[in-house]
Amino acid sequence: MNNYIIQEATINDIPALIEVFKSSIKTAATHDYTTDEISEWLRSAKNGKRWTELVEQQIVITLHRNNTIVGFISLKDKKYIDFVYVHGNHQKKGVAQILMDELIKTAKKQGQSTISSDVSYTARPFFEKNGFTVIRQNKNKRGSEVLVNFKMVLTLPTV
């Protein structure tokens, strides 16, 4: 993909990360989650402490186009994918794949043999395409809603 730049996020990127997060959910998740479930999911955008901790404690890889963040992925504790979001205007253009490929390279460099994530219905096909397998279904209570996702794991290929 031409005209894309990969960078690690900084504290100054938090407003853009939140915008990508919200746009991604509003665009992609509507086929898999109810309006009320999406509203509960979006409430986490208001948790400033969580966003600061994301950038300060995880590796957050961003993909930029025309000086704008169009997607991001994060690696927590060197082995857990915490966030993967692509702005609604940039979905289905290979952004998530570029981010996943970069994250896998990072995890391998850090000596990891497996990585895992808790994946939404919406993201599950993408993760399966990348070789992840479902370990179990999770039910997460958020406010008055229960959001279902899936614990998935990938054994990293050895070089």
C-alpha cells in the first residue's frame, strides 16, 4: 500500500486513536452487535485513564495516510493484542493486515511463540484468516449489556 507510514503512537495521538476507535465500531460492528451493545462499547472512549495507559504501557502501532491515523493495533505484555481498529473510511483496504503483519514481526522479535486476543464477532473472520483459532467464547458485562467475544490464539511461525 502506497502512501502509508507506520509509527508507534505517542500520548499526543490519543484523540486520533479515540476517533479511529469510535469510527471503526460505528462502521464495522453494526452487523454483529445491537445499537445498545455498540453504545456500551463506545462508552470506553471516555475513559481517559485507559487511553493514557494504552499508549504508556503497550506497543501501539499506527498506520498513517496523509498525516492522519487510519488504523492502530496494540501489543500488551509482549503477547496480547488489546486493540485493533481501522477508521470507517479506510476499512477493507488492507490497513488491518498491514498492522497485523507489523505486530506479528514485533512479537517475534520479542521472542514470543504465541500471541492471543479477545476478538469481537466482527473481527473474528480477520483473525481466523491470519491463523488464529478460537479457544473459548467470552461474555462481558458492560453496563446493562453483555458483549460476546472470543479468546483466540496464534502460534507464531518460526523463522
